[in-house]
Amino acid sequence: MTGSILEIRDLRVAFTGAAKPVRAVDGVDLALVPGEVVALLGESGSGKSVTLRSILRLHPENKTRIEGSIVAAGIDVMALSGAALADFRGKTVSMIFQEPMLALDPVYTLGAQITEAIRKHESGVSADAARKRALGLFERVRIPSPERRLDSYPHELSGGMRQRAMIALALACNPKVLLADEPTTALDATVQVQILLLLRELQRELDLAMIFVTHDIGVGVEVADRIAVMYAGRIVEIGAVRDVIRAPRHPYTIGLLSTRAQGGRLSGKRLPTITGSPPDLASLPPGCAFAPRCSSATSACLEAAPAAVELGHGHAVRCIHTAAVA
Amino acid sequence: MKDENASAPLLQVRGLVKHFPVKKNLLGRTTSFVSAVDGVDFDLRQGETLGVVGESGCGKSTTARLLLHLIEPTAGTIRFGGRTVGSVALPLKEFRRQVQMVFQDSYASLNPRLTVEESIVFGPMVHGIARHVAQARAHALLERVGLDPVRFAGRFTHELSGGQRQRVNIARALALQPRVLVLDEAVSALDKSVEAQVLNLLLDLKGEFGLTYLFISHDLEVVRFMADRVLVMYLGRVAELAPTEDLYTGSRHPYTSALLGSLLSMDPDRRTVAAPISGDPPNPIDPPAGCRFHTRCASAQAVCAKGAPGLAAHSREHWVACHMFDAGSGHGSAPAKAA
Amino acid sequence: MPERAQEILRSPGYWVTVWRRFLRDPVALLAALVVLGLILMAVFAPWIAPQDPFQGMSLQRLKPPGTEGYPLGTDELGRDMLSRLIHGARISLFMGIVPVLCALAIGAAIGVVAGYSGGWTNTLLMRTVDVFFAFPSVLLAVALAGALGPGLFNGLIALTLVFIPPIARVAESVTTGVRTRDYVEAAKASGAGALLIIRKHVLGNVLGPIFVYAMSLIAVSMILAAGLSFLGLGVKPPQPDWGLMLNTLRTAMYTQPLLCALPGVMIFITSIAFNLMTDGLRSAMDIKT
């Protein structure tokens, strides 16, 4: 895709620490244009978070084998190292996490952390100017009494406020791409909605490209332009939100959408389910990883990993039965 | 509660209170408390599923642990089948045989040094059942929860997936042949595809064994699917209690409405445009005076900061603790007091 | 009970798995072999030792290692160093292992009871333990041994008392961690009493870590015992003990430095072997997936 701000080509990540290498990501292609939001949807072990962390090269080098190419804002991420990598993190691409207490340093005030981040990436910014910017950021993420909160420590804030502070820190150096790793999963429902609305608003105002990793389809629908469904390290279905939600074509997506206990009890009926459990990434079958759980699987499914089938409007599905599944 | 029409409830909870000490002064005297549960009343009827919902810190999990006497209540009574728990008529040990619990963390709730079979037979053997009888029961239950005893009885918990472990936990709870199962966020840690399987299993087991469920969850969709009646808690108190569909389609308490308004639509053309309430739940160490929700409530008036509203019947079966529905409370929206 | 068509598949037990993992760790395995060798050497000392460890030849004093007939030389009274080192393993290993085992039995009992009961029982037991814990272990051992008087048995009691507090501390903290786990709650919820819960659900999960910690104290105990002997508070001459030998040979430090170092080398090898073996055991016991 031309004009993309982030382009991932054939990303493969394997963790080699255990007896058998774990193929966490197994050939992911993904491109984002500026200002676009893609939700990366999947269950635990699907490789969604691993993909996200690869973009910032956050995996321990000695226990990870990483292949493929990642280009963000014209920078070849795989070629970065040392100071260049540190400069890239936070300035070009930055990230927010599920647990803000792990991302924020407990021994510094929030103001100190944000000013430090600004002055590290932009030389020549005075302490006063950086503090003014930090205050502006706190106002922007709608932290009440921002002046006072800049001098607070992370533990003094409630969960939702901490999440806002972390968003402020992530936006401190005007990144072009924001990576969100389940930022609302640990929050209560009434707080989750507030944070989702805030992220959507900031993303639009700042024209950020954003990858939003989540296990909750509802959250994906709420924030994203496109949805990419991951299973066992591969994107099995990708497309515009409306297409994926209203006309899912991969059996796994169809199953996920129908297992949601939505709309109340269906007059005592059982929920439709996907049988079995997610595969062991250390010993993946040669064919389609979903085949053992798939009701429409045939012997052909077990032979080779299915290639992506284009359905038009950027809707693509990795299933050899795509034509047959309505 | 004044439930004249209903038959005698299986489990009756009255005035349940739990204060945890958080700060002590130099002399070891406690100077401040978390009032985790603060005067909770409810009935659990034979054969129903009572859903309990609320945000973190609302006291739903504490309520579950108080029910099983895993922690001692500061005040309150629990009656089971008309008998007070802990009395001569109903010793704690017998009560615990009848009421079992499934925890959220499937890994932490199984002893890592025991095999699946040993975990399941432990309870029955405590109650004097011979090992071979307990083993036969364990194998039958494993079969019933969808785990082949030949493959799973001799395994250790770290060899199982999250869904399989939670099935073992359910079998372990059922091994005592209880009448009530307390499910404390029992499916919250599972992936959606596995969650649906376990929910179906719970529905089947309930019919088969004639169980009564107390189903605690933060997930309103799941509660709507499972529950017959729903109890909404906020900061240690009951906000609303109603039959499931009444609650989901005609909620009265502003907090319940906010919770329901926070549900995501799953429809890209009907995205949420404004958050129903702002801010986080207050700290339970120092909860707001009066109605605990008044600090976040759009309809709050002066009266709400003064007195705590009691749980009152809005219609038959539908109970609300809100000054707006309490005749003569002094709230502008309250109905006039009947002459 | 109806006959089952198939035999239940059983996973290997916990300790079998630990053993297999331990066997895959070459460093720990080597250390364990060294420990085994030392123990065998101590047990069979009278048969292995080439000479009588008490019989001195006044003409053959302080011979360097490599001397004809004395492969490791002779000490200040002309006794064969090799034989004395072999016999010395008996007392040194005894003083390393036995006090730790005694302290393990007592300390683990105190710690598990304190950890499981919590509240006042915990406060009372652990504060008492803390009083002893406040003294440095060397000082405490010397003070106790000094008060009890010299001798092997008194040294043993002194060392046991020294190791009770740290073992009780570890036992208490491990037990407190296990006590709040959901599976203990679940066992309580099934109506089980405290003793049964401790036996079935607590001990199995705490004894491993406590035992590993106690193993790491064996080397410390040996060194402390050597220290007591060195100060004349433990074993008395002419008993062969590595610590005592270090003491008596110190007069020859400048004339035969290599000879003087030999007992120290033995202590060093033994403690390193125990420590490496313990490390291996600890990681072998850490089964997660």
C-alpha cells in the first residue's frame, strides 16, 4: 500500500527460550494509512500482543527469533539499534498498556515523567516549556485539577485517571502511531467507555494511526475503522468493521460473533460454541490452525496453510472454503 | 425483605456487614476501615440463578466469601433452609457441604501438588465418604463436565488449559452434591470461545442436579444470559434487585442505568457518543455520606447527600434503593406520599 | 464400582518430574555427585584412609604435599593429612547436616503453625523468633557454644538454635503465601478442618521451598562449625575436623602455606557443591508449564 505510515510484511516471531520454539506470530502482513485505526482481535495466545510489541522491538533479543520487515514513518524498525531505537520508541511510535502501574515509574511524579520524556526526545526544550506542554496534555486527556495532578505519584490516582495519565505520557512527543495493548481490559465498564471515547477523540484530533489490541469484539467495533482477527499467529480475516461484523466469512470469526451472550437468554437455549481449545503454538499442525475446531473442515484444510482470499474492499479471509461459507 | 408471596427462600441474608481494618495507630487500634459490604439483604430462592453485578470494589466477591464463612462477617445473619448457619441445627460443616463455590482464578484454586482426581475426592472424603466411592463419583463427574477421566484424572493442573481447569473446579464443587453453587466470576478469565462452552455446561448441570446458582460477574451480557433475577451492588450496598428482563429493559436506579448505558453496542453505526457517567467509583475506605452514588449521579439532589435510601419495592419483585422512588423522601422526582 | 475399560493415565508425580528436570542440569548433577562422593568418603573413612589419622610420626612433621608415603603431606604432629582430611569429613559433614535437619524440624513446625494461624499466634511466635534473629549468626553461635561449653554435642545444640529463626521465618512467609491461595479457601469451603488442610494442602506446597532453603544452610553450618572448632569451642583435639585442622595448622602458615590451605579447600569444595546442588534443585522444583 502506498502512503502507509506503518507497514508490516511477513512478520514471524518465535520464542526460543523453551525446549521447543513457540511460533507466536506466523506470517503477519498489515499496513496502516495515517489516521487509521485497526483493531487486532484475538484470544489469548493468538499473537496479537506479540505482533504489537514487535513494532517497538520490545521482545528480549536473546530469546526471540524475529523475521520479516516493519517500516514505520519511513524508518526500517528491524535495522534500528541502541540510541536510534530508544529515540524511535515514544517519538515515532508509542504504546499504552493494560496495566498503567507497569508503564509508569512509581518513584517519580507524573509531571516529572512527562517532562523527562519530552526533553529526552527533543533537545533544547526548557524545563518550563516541557512542564507547560505536560499541563496541556493533562488538560487534553481531561484529568481534573491537572496542575495538582502533575505533582501526584501514580499510586495516588484511581485506575481510570492513571490510564489517562499514561495516555498523556504516550502522546508527549507527538508520535505518529499509537499502539494500544488492551488499555481498557482491566477497567470497569463505566470507566472503559470514558477511556474509549477519549482515545477515539484524541486519535481523530491528532490524526494518529492506531493499532488497538483487544479480545473484546465490542471494543473493536467501538474504536476501529478496520478489524483484523488473529488466530494462532496469523490474521485469518481482515476488513472494514461493517464487513467483518455483518458479513464475517472465516468460520472462526463467525463462531466468535455467535458465541457472544448478547441480547439476553434465548428462551433457555444454549449458546452456540466453538468446540475445543486454542492450539499449542509449540506444535502447530501443518495446515489451517483452526481446522481441528472447525465444523466445515475437510481433509484439504489439513494439508497447507490457506492463503488470503480477497473479497473486495480490502476484505480478505484465510480459508479455502470462503466461497462455500455464507 | 418483605417477600410475603414467595415461598421460604433457600438462603436468606440479612444485614450482612464486613469492615476490613486498613490502618492501625501505634497502639494497634484500628483507625480506619474499608466497608466492603455494608448492610446487604437478599434471598436466594430454590432453583433460581441470582446474578450479582457491580464494578470492582462494590463488594460482590466479599459477599460470596462471607456467605461461605471464608471470612467472618462483622454483622448479619445467614439462614439456610430456615436454619441459622453455625447454629446447632445447622453446623458450619454441613452448611459448607450444601453450598459450594467456584473461583475466578482456575489455576490458583487447584492445589498444584494434587492430581485432578485427588482434588475432587478431597471434599467427599472430608465428609466421611470412602475413597473408592469418592473416586467413582469423581470419574462420573469428570465425564459429566466433559473431561475423559481416563485422560484427565491422573493429570496435574499445570498440564490443563484454563477452560479444562475450570471444568475441574466445577466437578470439585459438585463432588459434595451441594444444593447451591456460588460462582464468583467463574468464567471471567476464560476466552470468549471457551466461556460459551462453560456457560452451556453450567446451564445443563443446573437442570440435571436441581442446583441453585449465585452468579457473580462484572459482565452484564453474561449475567443477562444466566440469571433469573439480578442484584446490582454499588460500594457495598444493594442498589437494585429485579427480575432479569425487568432490570435490563426497565432499570430504575441511576447507577443500573449507567451500567447498562456503558454496554458496547456491537454496531458500528450506533457507537457510544457520550459516557453515561464520569469519573471512577469512589474509594471504599472513605465512602460518600448519604446515598453512596450521589457523587456520580446526574439526578442527585440535596437529600441524596444526607440520608442513605433504603431498599424499597418499586413494584412486586422490583426493589430499588434510591430517593427518587421513595415516596416522601424529599427528592424532587419522588412520588407523593400516599395519604 | 464398575470395571473401567481402560486404565487411568497417570502423569508422573511431582517429585519424579523434579528428579527428571534435575538430571537435565549438568552443573547441579555434578555438584550432587561431589556431595555424594563426600558423604561416601565420610561413611567409609576407616576403610579408605591409607593411615591412622591419630598416629603421628614426630620425624615427619609438616611435610609438603607430594612427599613419599604422604600424598598430601603431614600436619604439625606428623600425621597423614590425606587420612585426616578423609576422617575430618565425618565430623564436618555431621556438623553441617545434623544441626540443619534438627532446625528444619523445629523451625518448619513453628513457621507453618505461625503462618497458617495468623493473628496473635503468629505475632507471638514470630516476635520471639525475631529476638534471636536480631543477632548475627556467628555471634549467636559463639555465644551459645561459649555458654554451653566446648564439645561436639554442645556445638550441635548451638548451631541448631542458630538455624531455627531463619528457617521459621522462611516457613512462615511461604505458609502465609499459601494460606491465602484459593485452593486453601476451597478446602475450607468443603468443610475440612485446619489440621487436614495443613497436611493435605499446605505441607505439600511449603515443605519443598523450606527444604531447599534449609539445604542452602548446610554450607553455612559447616563453616560456622569450622569457626567454632577454630575458636576451640566445638570439636576438641585430637579429633580430625576441617575447622580444627585449619586452626592447628595456622602456625605453619608461612612455612607450608599449601598444606595449611588444604582443610580450607575441603570446606570450600563442600559448601560450593551444596550450594550448586541447592540451586539446581530449586530451579528443578519450579515447574510452571
